[in-house]
Amino acid sequence: MSPQTAAFFASTQLVARIERAESELIRSGAEAVRRRNPEVLTIPIAGGIAAWAEQDSPLNKVAGLGFAGIPEDGELDAIERAFEERSTPVRVELASLADPEIASRLARRGYLFVGFENVLGLPLEDRPPSSLPAGIEIAESGPAEFSEWLDAVVTGFAHPDHQGVPSDEEFPREVLERVMGDLASASGFSRYLARRGGEIAGGGSLRVGDGVAQLCGAATLPAHRRHGVQTALLLSRLDLAKSAGCDIAVVTTQPGSKSQENVQRQGFQLLYTRAVLVRG
């Protein structure tokens, strides 16, 4: 039976805190890339961040707008020029609680809507310790197991469960390997491996900051799906996040996806959506 969680309100203050955490995730990931690519771009804008890490990277985006003023046209001009110089469309992920004037301004500048993503949350303060599915072990992945963790996560992502609205983005395996490797070394991140019957079955990561636990990078190898691996990765990271002092855990999913179904079974609630707007 799914755990019962009292409804809680996604206030503007809470969403602003989650969006700040998202901006910091993108910034720290891009800065990790800078160690091998000095052309990385990070531009603070209206409380959010515009980042370009490398060609075709999922970190190339504008995030966190809408809670610290409206970006000036000059700021948007500079970002659009920088992305155009790098032959990259500007991608803005805009929270539904952001100032509506921002969406209007982007529309006037030629940005087109291409999809949504959902942000789900779970309060942690009163959450009891979890009981993991039998036969599955979760442990932190140290430096000696980095390659095993990276292979498990990237292989899992390369074989998605097709359910719900598909993402508008697809990335080659080599791009995913680079970006996941860079994120794993960014500030605030920790890595975890799942084993089933002694075999590596999947992996995931956790980023903690400002009381927000971001559950990201979780994937299960195809041969081990439908055996509770994803649930075990989720529950173990929730326990770790609470121990680290976080009061909320968040997950970003595609609408109607298997990932959304899995986290809602564990008590996560839909807090808000992000509209994805792209200017080519």
C-alpha cells in the first residue's frame, strides 16, 4: 500500500527555494565541466542562471527565473548572443509560479513552448525510517566504484521505460557519460549503487543544499527492473536526506512517466510544473 502523506501547500516561497536549488545544481554542474572545458558559460540572471557547458549538454539552459525580478531585455540579448555564438538554442525552464510577465516577454522574443516537466515533493521532517525491499542493498559509491556507478546510471538512462509524455530532448551515450561524470564531482553530490543478488542493479545520486534534497540521476539496469530497485534507491536517499537536515525532497519527471508513478507511490505530491520554452 502506498504511504499516506498529508497534503502540503506549494507556496511561492517554497517554489522559489526549490528553483534556487535547481539553479545551483545547474551552476555547480557547469563549473564542474569547466575543469576540462574553459569555454563554459554561467550568467546569473534575475535570481536564476543561464549556463552553457558544452555542445549538446543537458546543462545548457536558463533555470530559476521568476522569483527575483523580471530579466531586462539587455540581459536576454546577451544570453541569446552567447548561445547563438555556440550554435545552441536558448532553453528556458520556467516554473508555473514564476512572474507571468516573464513568459509574456519570452513569447514576444520568439520563444516557443515545447513541453512541460513536473516537480514533485515530499516533506521529510516527520517521515519515519524506511524499510527497503528484500534482497536489495544500497551503498554509497566511492571513488573506486565510480566507473561502475557511471555505467549503471547511463545504461539505465539509455533504455527508458516508455510511459507518459516523451521528453523533447535526447542525448548520445557519450554526452550522458560526460555530464553525469561531471555532476557526480560537483559540490553537494553523493553517489549510490544498488545491488540485487550481489549484482549491480542500478545507481542514483543525491544533492543537498538549503534544506532541499534533490533526487537525481537514478536508473535501473533493464535486467533488474520490476524488482524494487528504483524503490530502494528512492527510500534510502530519503533517509539520507532527512539525516542531512533536509525538510523536503524533490524529484523532476516527465509528465505521466514511470518515474512520476514510482515516486507518487511513495508519497510524493505534484507541487508545480515547469514550462519549457525554446528560442532557436
